[in-house]
Amino acid sequence: MYIIINGGIDMKLTFRWYGKSDSIPLDYIRQIPNMYSVVTACYDVKVGEVWKKESLEELKRIAKKHGLTMEVIESIPVHEEIKYAGPNRDKYIENYIQNIKLCSEVGVKCVCYNFMPVFDWLRTSLHHQNKDGSNSLSYSYEDFKKIDPNNLHLPGWDESYSKEELKGLLDIYKNISHEELFSNLVYFLKRIIPVCEKYDVNMAIHPDDPPWDIFNLPRIVSTEEDLDKLFKAVPSTRNGLTFCTGSLGAGRKNDLVKMGAKYSKQGRIHFAHLRNVLYTDEKDSFCEVGHFSKDGSLDMAKIVKALVDNGFDGYVRPDHGRNIFGENGKPGYGLYDRALGAAYINGLFEMAELK
């Protein structure tokens, strides 16, 4: 006879929601089976500034009205001066601490963030045409080689910085080594983790996306070795991981089943972004596909089993989806394919937890 542990699925299913401006209504999100919480943030606040508690309370109130909690923030962005140790980094760290406290006051338990210089993700196409008629995000090694770093026009990033701002940041990072960037991350964490201990908030760093250096910008959260180094430097389990299978999975040397088991057992995985990628050549190229294992290059069933078998019971969300069924949604963040992904994730966890 089969039984479910604790009478149900232990993980907490979540869905990315961009607040009141999101084109996907919360009425739709709450209809996804087993949906527990929205993942959101104060997206209208300039990076580095202190949020307003009233804004967080409003987001929580709206979510609650639709039968959902708001326990994960993605993200409180880390100001570039913190990353490259600019003259104002302590001020920006203090502002970050204030935001952690505010999040705790409204019931947030987990903050997803990243420490990628300048670009927190990169693709060469936002509308890669798949054989099934859908379109999705993709990265082509050959297309990337054609990009002129002195005249950058990147999909999804053309309006993120002015040309002058972008050049200035790239010039600053020319003098920042991997070791220096890592040291700056540890400096940041040693300031904020005691606050997280006090206010019951877990920090979940998002891996580099993709997990290798781009435009000579150092990447330091790309491999198992990187994560081991980080967790050794800041041992508190409040210093944890967003286990993004798509980002880590783009690095073909990363063993996601092994990493999922290892960091779950350590209590380091506070948040999981589950999605599949398909390797499309012998280099670093990949495209994003449906969540189903057979559609991509990652064994999603084995990854989820490794999480469950090693005690993971944290927050999960279906990550980037394709645009399917004629939907013209925000690239990676339409409704339909992420809803299908959520249903698939539910099934994987339910089967993994059978005893």
C-alpha cells in the first residue's frame, strides 16, 4: 500500500507574479492545482533604495484576497556598488538590511537574489522557434560570438542601461577579478546573514545564467566548486541557494542530481526554479523547452527525486516557459506553459514522496 508523506506534497508551489502590472491575473494563478504562494517584489523601486512597507503590505493583501500567500521575494536586487566594492557599498548594504527587515515584518521567509555583474541573465534570442511551433528563450554560441561588446544590443537588455552607463560598468569590471568579486560577496553576506538569523529570513542566491563568464565579466556562482566555496566562507544555512536547474543545467559539467541531493541534505536549498533546457550543439548553445524530461537534456524526475530523498521541503516554482497555444506573453513568463510545468512538477513531487 502506498502512502504520501505527511498526507501530501511537502514542497510549497509558487508562481512568479510581477505585481499589479502583470498581465496574468491572480485569479488564473490560483486555479493552478496546489498553488501556494506568489513570488514577487517591489519592482517600481530603484535598485539600492529602501522599499516601502505599505507597498509590501499591499502586495500581500492582494495575494491573500486570491487565496495565496507571499512568502518569497524575487528579488531584492544587489546594487552594483556592492558587487564591485564602490565607495557607497556600505550605504547600499544598510539599505538592503532595511529591506530584509521589512520583508520579514510582512511574513516573507525567503529572498532570492543574484551576484552577477551587470547582466543577471543573457540570451541571444527571446523567440527561438521550436519544432513544435512554440517559441522560447535560447542561447546560441555562434550568435554570441558575433556580438560586438563595444556596441551591445542584447535581447531584453537594450533599455536596461544607457550606452554610457553600460560602458562605465564594463570598464569598472575590467579590474575586478573572480577572487575580488567573491570577496565582495562574502563581505555582503557577513553583514546581512546575522540580520537574517534574527529575522528568520533565508537568502537564496541564484546561480549565474548562463554559468560562465560573459564579456570578460567574472561569474562566481556557476559550479559545485563555487557553491562549496561560498558555503564554507559563510557557514550559516541562512546563506542558501536557489537551485535553478535551467541555469546550472546549461553548464554541461554540472551534475544536477548530485548537486540537488548534496545541497538538500545540507539544508541549503531554500528555493528551486525547475525547468528544462535542450543542448543544441557541441558548444554552449541551448534552448528552453517544456518541463518534461524527454523534451530536454535534464532528467527532471531524477532531480526531483534527489531533492525529496534528501529532505527538501522548500519553495518551488515552474521557471521559464515557452509561449504556446498562440499566447504572446512576456518571454519566459507566459501563463500556459508555466501552468503545465507546475502540474508536471506536482506530479513529480507526489510520486517522489510515495513510500
